[in-house]
Amino acid sequence: MRCICYDLRQAVKKRFPEQELMSVGGYIFLRYFCPGISNLKVSGVQDELKSPPDKHLLQTALMVTKLLQSLANGSYFDKKNPELIGLNVFIDNNKSIIKTFFNNFSTMPEMHNYSPIATLNEVKKKDLPLLHQVVCEKIDVITKRLHSKKCKPQCKDLFNALKIIGPPSSMPEKKKKKN
């Protein structure tokens, strides 16, 4: 995890140096901490409860995740969440602590002999074509899921992108059926 955060920080630092720590925080909190708090079943909290979580507990968990995500992003609550505006003081009081945490979490120890898993050129050369092939092979499944989640615009965007990119080089084009 630390290596991933280090790589993320270095990549963001090149283009957006003022956002390098916030990118690490956004990643950690958005992908790990907040889902673990808001989804009580997945995190195992629900198993510890004697009864299913009530509405108040679920709302509290959601508010905690909103607070942590705002702290990680360095953003404040506004009119959109008037009930949480009072927590902006908490965000202010903990900004330096959270930045120190993100810095420590995304810094590799000097003794650590680290090299990235892959370079950007390696990813472009090897992983992107593989991803392209898998998406093309699974397009029917992806389309059904996007439609079931009412994501038709994203489905259209995906088809447009695939049309521009063309078929994967290692994947033979399907022959059209004769009617």
C-alpha cells in the first residue's frame, strides 16, 4: 500500500505539485477507510451487532465518512451540508496532523530498496492493450451492467472510445454473419 501511495504521490507531484498529499489522502480514504466505515457489513461491524444496524447508526457512519473525506481532500462543508458546517473547525484543527500522516504514509524509508512495479511506458505498452482486449471481449456483460445501473451515457462514451481506438491488435475481428 505504501508503495502505491508513493507512486501516486510522485505521479501527481509532476503535474500538480500542490496536490500531491491530497491525492494520497483522497485515494486512501475514498478507496479504503470510508467504504469500511459506511458499509458496516463488509467491514464486519454488522456481524458484531446483536441486531441489524438502525437508521441512526447508518446515518452516523455516513456523516463520519463525509467528514473524513473532507478532511482528506482539505475541503470544507458548505450550504450543501448545513448540518455539517460546524465540523469545519475539526477539519481546520486536524489539517496539519492529516498532512503529516499522508506524508509519512507515502514516503519510502531510505533503507527500502524500492523500484516501481512498472513504468508508464510499460503500462502503455503492455497493460493498456490487455485492458482494451478484455473490455472488447466482455463488452456484452459491461453493456448489460451499465444499462441496468441506468448509465446509458457512459455506455455511449465507452462505445465511442472503442470506435476511435479500434479493435485490439491481438484480437481477430468477428466475422459478420450473412443473412
